[in-house]
Amino acid sequence: MTELVTRNYWWSGITKEVGKYMKGCNICQRMKNRTEAPVGKLMANKIPKKMWTHLVVDFITKLPLVVGKNAILVVCNRLSKMVHFVATTEKTTVEGLARLFRDNV
């Protein structure tokens, strides 16, 4: 756009003023070229064929302390939506998480 204006006009600070005008112009914002590739279609996740092969795992934290536990490990089977809730602490290590998963799921 600056190039089109500078073909016929020139003044000191022209680039800055044209840029400022374009940022405030609704039509300029809607019509400007996009540099990123167009977004493709959304693809749905494949439906699992067997139970307990595709899982969703998450923690619920910042709960009040009850019997030394202040978090919940949530393990959900994507096919049946069956859920296991396991009481734990926020300071659970990776090894502790593996043990919780092995013993409770």
C-alpha cells in the first residue's frame, strides 16, 4: 500500500503514517494478504477398537488435604468413557504415577 501512495505523493514520515492508517482501516485489515497457509479441514480422532487401548489421563489438583491426599488422578477410557479416580498427592513423581496406574487401573 505504501508503494501505491509513494507513486504520486511524498512527505517526511509517509511510511509511518500509511502504516498507521492501514492498521486502523477495517477494509485494509479484511483485504490484506495472509502469509500463513490456509487451515485444513478438522479431522475426527479414530474410534478405538478395543477397551483400554486409548486413554485420557489428567490430574485434579489444589484440593483440600484429606487423609494426606490433595489431588486426584483421573484415567478415562476413550471407547467406553469408563473412568477411574485415584487419590494421590500433588508431589507424585513419574515413578509414583506409574505405580498408581499399574495398581489401580
